[in-house]
Amino acid sequence: MTILNDDHLIVRDQARKFAEREVVPIATEIDLNDTELPDSLLDKMAEMGWFGMTIPEEYGGVPFDTLTQVLITEELARGMMSVGRVIHRNLMNGWILNKSGTEEQKKKYLPGIADGSLRTANGATEPEAGSDFANISTTAVKRDGRYILNGVKQFITWSSQADMIFLYAKTDTKVKPKHRGISCFLLEKQRGGFDEPRMVGTRLPMAGYHGMHTWQIQLNDVEVPEENLLGGVEGKAMPQLMNGYEAGRIGAAATVLGVAQAALDAALGYAVQRKAFDQTISKFQAVRFKLADMATEIEAGRQMLYNVAEKFDRGETCDMECGMVKLYCSEVLLRHAWNALYIHGGNGYCTEFPVNRYWRDSAVGCIGEGTSDIQREIIARRLLGER
């Protein structure tokens, strides 16, 4: 078992108190009205330094280890899933930029990402290319020192509120294998819109995961300066993105674990209050066993996550372990958000009960940052020594 040191415990408790004070009171309203996370909340998170946790101090970042990031993310997501994920939108992109960007790009953008003043989104997925990243069709044609981008991007979360999108496009449509023709661009935009007609955004309503809206984006001759090609070299997007996905999947696992813990908390609280047949439902074996399974699997996921975070910080290859923890924790949430709702009975199906939000949010964990079956494929390849 990983033992948290005093610094870890202090930061975890700070994040827990922050979530209880700032997130929980507004979470249901944001969810039911399907509104964006308020700037006032994001500004307070920025003041805590949480947007700069993967960024070196020389660029304004905060030197937290990955385990600390995991603890903060879990506590914020315990308040609301999107609050846990919003910092990792910037953390993953900050990680990619720090590892793959030119020195000029890092000096220009990392300080803003670190202090929360520059919000980012990730534009990889397309209508016909999600897990099959190499099959994207958006193109980038170089012309007079600029790249001209055309295509459609799908499921680009928080992109309307972003100041910059890490946009993936094909700079070479003939090279084999296909992924060698994909490049990443740092596409600047105005916050709060899509600079029509060059970019046209169509909102995609979601059943859950409210707080950060998700969009389809049509790119119409969008111009990006040559100096905004990530790393300054074409065809490097696949390793750049995959490197970021290790950090992203650790963050995704921490997020779903936080929601799973919130579901368990809700189920425990309800079970000891709700009475049936002259006793609280916590006395019924069917309920007790569900609670026991929930607590056991959540704790197992937590210890796995802590160990993967430490391995990641040691610089060891851990794409298989990142896939394992993302797979396991996502499916723990999927199972036990349902169990928590079931324990609530009819009240669980009422949207004003937070447990209903946990249930609706649970599905996205098995889809985003690579589906559960993609994680299984990654794990199988490593086990079989295929890659």
C-alpha cells in the first residue's frame, strides 16, 4: 500500500475542503441547468495553482508530483466530475507542450496555461475517427508561411471556452503508415465562441458530464502561423498525443474514482436514513453487500492509481498500467454509480438527487480518453509483446 506523506495529506485536505465549500453547493444547479462552470470558480482554482501542476517552475508552474495531482483531482471530482476534469484539460495539454514544444512555444504559452489565464481544449476526435486516430481526415496545407486547415472535429469538450485548441490535422495524406502524416497545431481563438465563419461550432447536448459543453467544429480555411506547428516538425502528432495520453489517463482514472467515492458516500448516507419494514435499509444484506463491494473496489482502484502515479513520476514506461487503471476505475464507477442509484430506489431516478448525476456521468468514463476496449487492446498488446 502506498503511504501518503504529510504534504500529500495537507494538499488532499485542502482540495476536499475546497470542493465542499465551492463545488458541492453549485453542482446540482450547474447540472440541472446544463451551464458552464463559472469563471469565479475557475479563478479560485487558478489561485490554488492547480492549473500548473505539470508545468516546470521556470514557466510559472507548481512542482507537484503526479500523486499530488491525483489526490487533488479525486477530491474535486468528488464534488463534480467536470471540476475534476477541467484542470486536466490544461494539465494534459501543458504536459504535451512542455514535452514536445519548441522553446519559443513553451515561453509563449506555458505561463498562461500554468496560471489558468490560457484555457485549452484538445481537437483530435472526428466524426469518423475516434479511437482510430490515424484515420482523421482534417487537412493542413502549408502556404506562404501559414497552414490552412479544413475539416470537422467532433466531441471537442470545452472548446467554446478555450483560448487555444491543440488541433490535429494531416499534413501528408500519402505517407504510410498514416499516423506519420499527422501534425499538431496550436490554434488560437477567442474565448466564448468560434470566430465564425472560419470556425463554426455546433453544440452536442450530453446526458451528463455537465459543466463543460461539448462541440462539433467545422474548420473552413482556418489559418495557423507556421510557428504554431507543435515542435516545429511535421508528422510528430501521434507520439506527442500518446505521450500526453499517459498523463491524461491517470487524470481520467482519478476523476472517475472521485465520482465513485461520491456515489458511495451518497449510498451510505441514504442507507442509514431510509427506513423500510421498520428498520433502516442498511440492515438488509442486499444493501450491505453492495456497500461492501463498492468500498472494496474503490479502494483497490485507489491503490492501483497511487502506484501508477509513482511509476509515472519515476519516468518508467507505464502505458499498460495507465490503461489498466483507467479501465478498472472507469468500470468501477459504471458498476457502482448504478448500485448507489439502486439503493436510493425511486429517489435515485429523480434528477434533484446528486446520485442521479453520478449515474449519468458514469458512462463517459468508459468512453473518453480511449474506450474501455481500447485500454484492453493496449494491455493485451503489451502482455503479448506485440509492441
